Amino acid sequence: MSAVPTDHGVAELGEFTFECGQSVPDFEVAYETHGEFDGDNVVLICHALTGSQNVARSPEPERDAGTAGAGQAGQARAWWDDVVGPGKAIDTTEYYVVCANVPGSCYGTTGPASERPADLDLREEPDHDRWGTAFPPVQVEDWARAQRRLLDHLGVGRLRAVVGGSVGGMNALEWAKRYPDDVDRVVAIATAGRLDAQCLALDAVARRAIRADDDWNGGNYYGDDRPDPTEGLAIARQIGHIMYLSKASMERKFGRRSAGRDSLTREDGDLGLPAEPTAGFFPYREVESYLDYQAEGFGDRFDANSYLYLTRAMDEYDLAAGHGADADALAAFEGEALLMSFTADWHFTVEQSGSLADAFRETGVPVAHHVVDSDHGHDAFLVEPEHVGPPVRDFLADGVDGRAVSDDGGDDGDDPRPDSDHAPVHASLFRG
């Protein structure tokens, strides 16, 4: 398959006023594009919480190693490369793919870690030049509005599709709500119209872990002479990973086994925290080693304040806000929708996707709810391209009539696994 054109950069969009009413004077959005624009072939992809605009590899390896991937690692770099690219499910020889880093993040779009204007009027002047917690509160609605501004900048009007997973799926749903005339098809994967109370509670604990780190310093930790709040961010990251995995997958991979010879030792791991007095008596378990591995270095590639801002945006999103019900919020959308969910995902459940499918049906929108039988948990949308790719590919081409797009047409909670194979363990579960 021949290479396709790609582009990346930072669009300077001038002043941007957030939903909260506060403004940023020199707003920038980092983005990548893959493929060639022909007027009606644009697919906007919305990344998840700590993802980036680097949705897939480029044909130029030196570019991936340079500015496009700067600071990105693990699931932030080429995070959907198994799904997006020449000849893949979202085929960049056919579609013009756009992916933008969302406001509040730290991969090039303006956020808390960005340089602030020198003349910004602050109640207390910090000893650094970053926005920090003076940055305006961010909402998912702001993500969609920033993407619309970017697309205008790129000369793109109507979209063939908006595709997103996890909180990126909320972002995609917001497009159907806010810009119903601008998009033909919406693909919302492993997502919901709002978080449930359990997820809200875990996110609150994760944010408190960051704020409890003495190095957070009220969000003013920037500058060469200040340490970052890496311990608090690492604990927040570990809480996130527990949310993303299922009970079955964790038991199968770790059980009650102690760490193996090739794993981190307790001295190397445990986030460098002081040892418990009894720690030497008890084993350092594989699940502990895994969590320490996932947290290791996360603070080097992600900003703690961004984590606070983005989790808060996810927590506060409610599709029905201002409308009373999800169906009312989606009433103006006249395209088609694909919902995908995974049987062991307790972060965003099959039932929550089923509820969204019912809301689309209530408005008369052709909709399919494709359920994948998988025990991976929430991470399945990233690590099971063999199950995610085919229905996405066929939906982009043929809508709900696509041959790999399933829909039982009724109560999505009765039989959550109508026609999917049980997915095997995937090695990339352990990507950082």
C-alpha cells in the first residue's frame, strides 16, 4: 500500500472563549491529518483522556520521532495505528483523517502547561510563565467548539463522520448535539452520555491524590527549580488503569502471584514511597508491579494539572444538559449512528451504550449498537482492533447496513453478546 499524505502542526486561532465565559487571547490547537481532502471524505477522530493528536504513524519515521511525537509515549503515540492508516479500517487512502489535541491537554493545544500572556491579570503572580490553575475551566463542549474552529481553519465544512472512544466518544456525541448539520455519521465507542457515581468517585480520588502531593503546590509547580507532583500523578494514573481493566482480565493475568524475576522489585517500584514496616514479610505481587510499571514515567510525558482539568471535563459532561433528556439533545441530528460497547467494560457499560442507542432510535436516527464479547474491560477499544475495525469500516462505508455492523433492534441489555467472538488476551494490554 502506497504512502498517503500527512500533515501536522499547530493552528493559531486567535481568541477563544470557553463555555465558562473566560477567554484565552492566543489560542492554539495541535493537530494531525492523514490522507487527501476531496471535499466530502473527512473523518474527525476524537482521542481519549490522555491521548493525543498522534492517532497513527506517518510515512516519515523521522517525523514520528520528532515534533509530531514529541513528549508522547505509550498510548499517546500512534494510539490507534492498528485502526487508522492505508488499507486499515479507517482507510487513509480513502478518507481525510483529522485528529486534534483537546483544550486543557498538554500535547500542543493550549492548556495549563502552556505559556501564559505576560500581561495576564492574576490574583497572585506565580514565579513561572505558565497558565497553571489560572487556565479557564474546560468542558467537553469546548473540545467540540475548538475542533470546529480548527476545521474552519483547514477549510473543512461538513464531515463524513466523527469517531471517538471513551471520553472521545462523549466528544463525538457532542458533535451530534451541537453541530447536527455538520456531520453525517457518528461513531461513539465505549462511552456514555454521562459518568455514573462510581466512576465519578474514583476520578475524585485520583484528583485528590494529585492535590495531596506536596509538590503540586496549588498547581504552581512549573519552573526549573520546582519538582513536579509525580507521585500524586502516578497514583492517579494507577487508579485510572484499575478502572480500565476488568475483574476477569486482572485475575487471569495476575491472580495472587508474586512478581516474577523479570519484574520490578519492590525497591524499584512502589513509586519510591517509604516502605511499610511489614513490607519485607509480604510478597510484592504482580498486580502491584504492573501498576508501578504503568505509572513509571507518566509524569514525564503528561501534566498533572492537565489530568485534573481533563478528568473534571469528563466528569461534568452530561449529554442531556440543557435539554432534559438524551433524545431531546440529539433531536436535530439527522445522520446515522454506531454505538460500540464491550461486555466486561464497567467504566462505560453495555447498558449505557444501549441507552444511547435508544435515545437515537427515539429521534428516528438509524442506529446500530454493536456489542463485543470481551473480558478486557474498557481498554478493549484500544487493544482489540480485530473487533473494533470491521464494524467501523463497514459503518463508514455503508452506514447501519454495513455487513459487520450488528444491531438487535431491541433491548440491548437482554442479550449483550449476539454475534461476537470472545476476544483473546492481547499483548498490547501492557502498553504504557
